[in-house]
Amino acid sequence: MNYLKKYNLSMEQIKDIEKTILDNNIDIDMFIYDSDKIEEILDLFVSIGVINLYNIIITHPAMFCDTVSSIKRRIDKYEDKSKLAKLLNEDALNLGLIELL
């Protein structure tokens, strides 16, 4: 999961993510072997200004089991992307605003 380093995540954070995935009984293979999908989802968040990626992954690892297009549609429904990014950067639980929880 070294590809997560490009999102400014440290090795310690990546290890925490791996532990969280395993603790939540989420298929870690998806994060290891489907890195393109994970990166596309993270890129969606980065494109609107989200920098709180570590907390989003740790808080909602199951979200990454969803499809990229489904997540994109839900983000696109939210008109003010800068406000959405601000809310997500403040608290990853605000993903409920776009029904990702």
C-alpha cells in the first residue's frame, strides 16, 4: 500500500490503515491489488480540496468497497464543493452529508 505515500501519508499512517481495514473485516486485497480504484476515489476527494485523507480512510474504510462512479455521483450532488471539502477536512464523519456513511 505504498502508493498511499503519494497522498502524503506516512508509513505509520499506512500501517494504521492496514490495521483498521483488518479490524473491520474489510477485504485488504482490494486496497493492495485494486490500487487504481482506491487512487481514483482519493483523487475525487483531492480534486474538491479534501486534505484529510488519512482520517477519511481510517473512519470509513468500507466506503472504498463502493464504485468510483457511485462515489463521484454522490459528490457531484453536493453543489458547493469547497464547503463540502471544508466540512470533510474538519471531520470525516461529515461524509454523511453526501450519504457515504
